Amino acid sequence: MAATTVTDATFDEVIGSADEAVIVDFWAEWCGPCKMIAPVLDEIAAEQAGKVKVVKLNVDENQDTARRFDVMSIPTLIVFKDGQPAKKMIGAKGKGALLEDLAEFL
Amino acid sequence: MSDVRDVIIIGSGPAGLTAAIYTARASLDPLVIEGEPSSTSDQPGGQLMLTTEVENFPGFPEGVMGPELMSSMREQALRFGADIRTEKVTKVDLSARPFSVWIGDPEAAEPTYQAKTVIVSTGAQSLMLNLPRENELIGHGLSTCATCDGFFFRDQEIVVVGGGDSAIEEATFLTKFASKVTIVHRRDELRASKIMQDRAFKNDKIEFLWDTTVEEYLFDEGPLGAKLRGLRVHNVKTGEDSELLAGGVFIAIGHRPNTDLFKGQLAMEDNGYLITGAAGTEMESATDVDGVFACGDVQDHTYRQAITAAGSGCMAAIDAERWLEAHDDIDQVRTETTW
């Protein structure tokens, strides 16, 4: 399954109801590096289905959630485990490096 | 390992992609190793991926967004059959022909790719201040990308360190969000171009702190890691230190070429930029290794424009094509250069 979208309104429900780890991709239209990692995250979402879930949050439209988790740079990926933030990763990177960072959740 | 290619292009900014368009149109079937995503300018598309509006690239009277321009160049290269791979080169061997390129494990016995010619267009990336805790503060108040991170500093006071075009460009851009932008510069005048200076001096949200160097990052330790709160700065004329508080700090003190891969293999200037136009050749893009060409910011610390990079990419492509013809590797030069 490809990455799905969350908003300020749906965030808590989506994160709270997930059985698997959830990777939240904080992104925006104007962020070049965000666009570079989007297809990589889609691939990870498809290949690791059942182990992790990938959701995207547009920081332009959902500033409350971005502020709540102290996002000061994008792309930022925050992995939530059992509804709680477990790991924060800042900056774009290639698929291999991303999978290494995510190893503990896979 | 696959067959020996005619040409491998390393890097995918305006130089690399222009070289790709030209060599693809000349049926050289170029392999472009575009790099991997990163939040520095060492990424596919290069430095323009971290910019917003490009106002001076000819052909775009209304301007064009940097990432959009790069995605158009990439499309254009693909249209002519360039083989673009999102991989990062970990090692090259330019000591013997065909030249060898490794992806992934640099200790692997067999190279990943081989080619008769190599075009180096790996570009340059932002310099940092090299102060303690710098790396972990990136993304926690410290940034090298105003276009990526400026948004998060709405109504805050921001500091930009630097005095060249990119510093002024970042500062001007940041005034869209920030309540105030202070430019910290170690000298008492800017290196930036006249038009950029005028823009900055006219902007009443921009203030200057002249003759000032950064001594230390000030930060608070928090549950999510350290969070920047400002800088300790030093006035080089008065010798006084002071604290400058800021919600965000952006570093724009210049660039260094991405030439680590080529150390000991290609001739470089003291500052690490590749030397092109080697003696004994009419080929402007030739490095000191026969068959290896360089274009774009990796060999240019003077002009450093998207259009000069693209122009030099075209030159490298034509040089590579002529080189292949001279070595009987292709039957004729296909790029029309006489009109």
C-alpha cells in the first residue's frame, strides 16, 4: 500500500489505531528534498506493509501537528510506536540509509 | 558487471543533465549516476533543488522554480534515452581505461560500471562553521536551507551567517516569514552582487552585524535533543563577545566542491576544485586524465551559475564525443557544431 494522508483532524485517530509502527512524513509542496524521498517512502510502504505504515502530513495545511512535534526542518520523519513518538529523523536520504534507520521497526 | 559504456556522467545538476541531453542526442547512451536524496545540495538535481525562484535562467521571463527547472532538465535527458540511476558513487578508478565506478561497497572486487569516458559533474555543497554540536543542531534550529526550513520560523528572529549572494538571497527570502533577520558577516562589506545588496539594504526587516564572527552555538538540552537558541559572537574590531539570540540560524558561508571521490586521481586546485583545460589539449573540459572531463561547479568557483554550469556541461559532452571519435570508439561526431 502506498503512503496515505493524515491531517491535524485525523492524526490522533490514525496514529492511535495502528497496530504497526507508523512513519509520519512531514512535507510540503515547496520542499525539493521532500519530493525526492516521496517515491522512496512509497516503495517502503509497499514492501514493508504489515510491519510499518507510512502516512504523509502536509505542514502547510497542518501546522498544529507540525508544531506539536517540534518539526523545524523538512523532510522530517517521525516513527510512532503504540501511539508514541519513538524516533525522529531529519533530512532526506537514500533508500538504503533510510531502511537502516528504520531497521528496529521492521 | 555490465558492458563498458561510452560515457558515465556522475552528478545531475544543470551541468550533468546538459551533458546527458547532449550525449544522449549523440546516441552515446549515457549512464547518469544522479546521486541519492539528501538535505544538502549533494543530491539529485544539485543546488537548485534547495532554491525557490530562479530569475536569471534565460527562456523563463517570469522566472522558474529551481526544483521545477531541474525536473524539466531531467525529463529532457530521459526523452533522449539517458539512463538515469538514483545511486551514489562510492569509489572510482581512473588510473586505467576503461574507467571503473563503484556503487555501494567500495571494497568490492568488481566495479559496478565501466566506461570509456567519464564526465564529472558532482557540484559543490554548503560549507559549515565546524563548531561543536553542529551536526546534531541541524534541523533543531540550525539550517543550511532557507527554502526548506524558513517556514518554521514564522514571526521569529532569525540569523543568517555569511556575506555573499547566497547569504543575501536566503536573508531576503526569510523576511517572508521572520519578524527580523540579522546578517552576521565577518567583514564590513558584502561580497554579494550589487543587485542583491540593494535588495537587502532596502529591506527594513534585514539588519547587519558587521565585523562579527561566530564563536559558539548556544542551545538548550531538551527531551527531543538539543535545541538552538542563539550564537555567541565576537566582534573582530572591538574584540568583544556577546550573545545573539535567535529562533533559527542559517549558514550561508560558501561552498566546497564535491571532489573527495577524486582525491589523488584528478588534478585539483588547493581549494579542491578540479582543474580543467589541461595543457596539451584543446578541450576546455578535459581534466589531467585523458578521457575524463569535468563541468559545472566542481571545476568552477568563479561563475557558479546554473547557466554557466549548463554551458560547461554541453562543452564536456562535445569534448567526450570528440574524444570517442578520435579513439575510434564511435564512427563520427554527431553533435552539429558548425552551422
